[in-house]
Amino acid sequence: MTAIKHALQRDIFTPNDERLLGIVNVCKAGKKKKNCFLCATVTTERPVQVKVVKVKKSDKGDFYKRQQTWELRDLTEVDAKDASKENPEFDLYFEKVYRWVASSTAEKNSFISCIWKLNQRYLRKKVEFVNVSSQLLEESVPSGESQSVAGGDEDALDEYQELSTREEQDIESMMETCEYAISNAEAFTEQLSRELQVLDGANIQSIMASEKQVNILMQLLDEALAEVDTIEGKLSSYEEMLQSVKDQMDQISQSNRLIQISNTNNGKLLDEIQFLVNYMDLSKGHIRALLEGDLSSPKGIEACINASEALLQCINVALRPGHDKLTAVKQQRELFSELRDKFARRLTNHLNNVFIHQGHDQSSTLSQHAAELTLPKHNPLHRDLLRYAKLMEWLKNTQREMYEGLSRTYVDYMSRLYEREIKEFFEVAKIKMAGTTKEAKGKFATLPRKESALKQETESLHGSSGKLTGSTSSLNKLNVQGSNSRRSQSSSLLDMGNMSASDLDVADRTKFDKIFEQVLSELEPLCLAEQDFISKFFKLQQHMEMEEVDGNALPRMPPYMEHRHSLSSDKDTVRLMMNKIFQSIETELNSLIALGDKIDSFNSLYMLVKMSHHVWTAENVDPASYLSTTLGNVLVTVKRNFDKCIVRLSFRRVSKLLRILSGFSMSILSPQSGGVALHAGRVHPSVQAL
């Protein structure tokens, strides 16, 4: 340890004008052992500074380096852990607690003793030494001897006093006057002693001779002491006055500080109150509109919309921490909840009444459309109800159950209304279709249906059905294959008034085509208008935003997955409401298609063309709309009926060909013909057809 102490003094502390007085080899308690040294040092220059330095050996060599330094005056407590037993652990309390484990108990005790001595000598500070034996602290050392408690090295440091420049010059001048000052030091010392004795005697005689002056000096000193006492008294009084002024100034400063804190607190409190007043206060006009506002007039509806939006802002305000514990805030939130519930009930009751009255009013107009093949328009109802769209959005955000109840009520009443309207509308359409057929059968009941009429109809509709595939292409093939058989019919068959029958079939089918087109034309705007109203009134998004890229409309994805999920949910809700409201449309259309196919199976071609066109139009508007889905389902039924018609038509042409062949063979074998059929190279028209 002595070699280490010498190396540390030489390499670290001497360059910094410091002396190493105590050292201990330690490591941190509870961690992997990494040894270091705690050193107690003092500076060689005045004023003396006492430090505790942590020195660590470098990992890359044998030299040492400073790692951390503490001032001894910052030390508050030394804990030796146990005063009765040998324990190498000890704690030093600086700005925080440092726990150390010494390499031996002796080193720990020596270091703690050095710390105590340095504290007693230089700082005079009562550092608390805990669990340290009294012998180690040397509490019995007298105050007069405390000047040397720091050890031999420190005593040697204090005993040596360097000569001043004046003293060096005097010594040099004395040595110059004495020739043997250097060669004979003893003689020089004796001479100096004799001269000193002579000077001491002269001083004593001078003092004895100046006794009077000494008495005068003592008297002056007494007077000076008295004056000093007087001045000290005045100074004491002045000090008391200054202390009083200081106390008053301290009180004023404390008062100013408290006033400043109070002003700051008042400012913060004012900000909080202003925040609550601005965001948690609902005007009396808004409260009156929520409780008593007229929901039937435009001005009243506008006032209710503004009041509901203000109420929603007050309910959804983001309160700061601690606001929810204020009694006034609790009361205000209870008031907002009560206003929300009352206005929601009042709005729900009013809209329920509007749905009921509008349903009755629309029912009274059904008789006006009974004679005509038209559906009543609901645009006035939609226009009146759309004024409440913002209130419905508010209800959706605040009272979801009431919002869903209103949706169910609207669907219930409108489904009944539309069911009556659609049934009567389709009854009128069926009557018109059946009336044209009965009239045609009454005028030409005895005329058989001619194949030439079928040919004329198929040729007239060939352009419209050219876009279809499957059954329509097979129909064209059948028309081409049967053209020769139609030309082979005899003139006797055409003499039975076939032109009149053809004209009648074309007229009936044209009228049927117009009626069916009018039915679809009436249903299409009705469904689209109702679906658009539902999405706007109930705030259900059913269309994604579109953007154009190189002239093509591409769907632009919503920014967040939540928006995509809500969009899909709203689409499903719209589709479900439309299915419930128009649940009778698909049934009535299938019934009408069955009637048309029963009247004339060739009507399926007209219905196929018209239905395909309307399905294509509906898909261009909205592929996922209720109208597009319903017409697509009905189109499947029409397609099946058309396939059946093609099959029946092909069977009928084959049977007719067999009948012609049978009649021709009988005419050849008949004795009345006499071979006329082969006379002069003439051939019967039916044979030419073969």
C-alpha cells in the first residue's frame, strides 16, 4: 500500500499541488468487484481545500487516473455499519449514498479516522459519524492539541515556513560582513548570539527608560478600549436596527412572494373558469330550442339543429384533469344529459308522428293513380324529411337506440305503404295486359296462330335481341333453319286471313312491350330515389369517393380502416332497409312475368330484352344497389322462361313439318289427284319446300 500511495502522490496529486493523507482500497457493494482507491487529500496552497478523490487503475496500462472528486464539506454522514464487530463495509453520504466495501477493516478504520481529523482541523463541521467507536474518533483530544491531529506529514507541512525575500536579503548582507560565516558556522553563530544578547539588553533598558511613555500608552489604550466599548454599543444598536429592517424586508419579500403566487394561482384559476364557461355553458336560447323548439317549421328546425350541435359540443368537450371532480361540472353534465334525453324523446315522437301522417296522406292518393299505370311519387315526403337529416345524425351519435327505433318505424310504415302501392300498381298492369289479350281473342277467336306472324316478330326484334347470348343465338339458328319450311306452306293455308292475325300479334306484343317497359320505368326511379333518401336521411354512406386516373374512374380508398368498416356496415344497413321496404317488388315482378309468359310465350323475348337493358343501366348507376340486385334476380327468371319458349317453339316446328309431310303423302296416293302433282313437270309447293 505504501508503494501505491507513493505512486499516486507522484503521478496524480503532486502535479495538482495536493498532498495525499489517507487511502483505502475499496469496491462498490453488491456489484462485480472492480477495485479502486478512495483518497483523502489537501491542497498545498492557502486556503486549504480538503477533497475525497476516487482513483481507478486504467484498463490499458499500469497508470492511475482520477474518476470522481467530492468536496469534504459536502459530506453529511459516515456510516461504519458496525462499531463492535469487524466489518469492511461503510457508507459515505454526499449528494447521494455511496456504499463501499474496503479490502480490510484496518484500512477502513484508518480512512475514517483520517476523515474525522481533517474535518476537525479544517472544516469544524459536525459530520455525523454513525456506528464508529469513540476510540477511533479521538473525542478526548484537547482543543489546543487539535492543531496536530492530522498526522506527522501535516505537522511537518505546517512547521516549515519559507523565508521571505526581505529575510533572504538580510541574511545575505550579514554573511557578507562576516568573512568566516561560511567556513566557520559555529563562530558565526556565537557572534550572532552575542549581538542578539546585546540587542535584547538594549531593548530592556529602552523599555525601562520609557516607563512614562508606557503609562501614557496604557492610558491611551484604556481610553481606546472605552471608546471601542462605546462604538460597540452603537454598533450593537445599529445592528439591532438593521436586524429589524432586515426582518421587515424579509417579511415584505415573503409577502411579495405570496402575492405573486396568489396572482399566478388566480390567473390559472381564471383560465380554468374561462375554459369551463366557454365550453361547458349552453345559452338559454339553445336550452329553450331543445325543450320547446318547433320541429314543424323551418326556423324551428334550424334552431333545434344549432342547439343540438352546441349541446353535442358541450357533452364531448375534453375536460382537463380534475374538472370531473368539480360539483358545478357534475351538475352541468347532468343537465346536458337530461337535455339530450328530453330532446331525443321529443324528436323521436315528432318523427314517428311525421311517418304516420305521411303514410296516411300518401295512402289517400293511391286512388288517383289507380286508373293510370303510374306509381305515386314520394319526393315531397323526402324533401320534408330531409330537413331533419342533421338531427338524425345527431340522434345517431348520441342516442343509438332511439335512432335504430326510428329506422325500424320508418321501414315498418313505408313497407306497408309501398306494399299497397306496388300491389295496386301491378294489378293495374296485369289488368291492362289481360285486357289486350281478351280483346284480341274475342275478335279473332277462330284464326289459328300462323308461323308467318312468328317470323315477322322475330325479324322485327332481331336487332334488339342481337346483343343477347345463349338462348337468343339459338333462336336465330332456328329461324334460319325454318325459313325454307315457312316458304313451303301452301297458298290454301295463307288464304285463311293470316295477314290480319299477324297484325294482331304484333300489336298485342308491342302493347305488352310498352306496358312492361312502363312498369320497369316506374319502378327504377322509385327505388333509386328511396335508396338515395335513406342514405341521406339516416346518414348511411353507400358510395366510396372516386378519382379519375387517365379518364377512368377508380375508387379511392378511405384513409383509415375504421372508415372502410363503417362504409361496409352502412351499405349493409341500406341494403337491409331496402329489402324490408320493397320486399314485394321481386314477388310482383315474378308474378307479372309469369302472366306475360302465360299470355304469350313469345313475350319472354320482349321481357328478356327490356330486363337486360334495365339491369345494365342499374349496374352502371350502382352495382351494389337494391335495384340492381333485384332486377338481376328477376332477369334469371326471365332467361329461364325464354329458354323454355325456345324449346317449345322448336318442338312445334318439328311437329308442323311432320303434319305437312303427312298431308303431302296422302295427296299423292289419293285417286282424285290422278298424278296431277307430277303432270307437265309441275311440283306441289309443299314438295318444293322439302
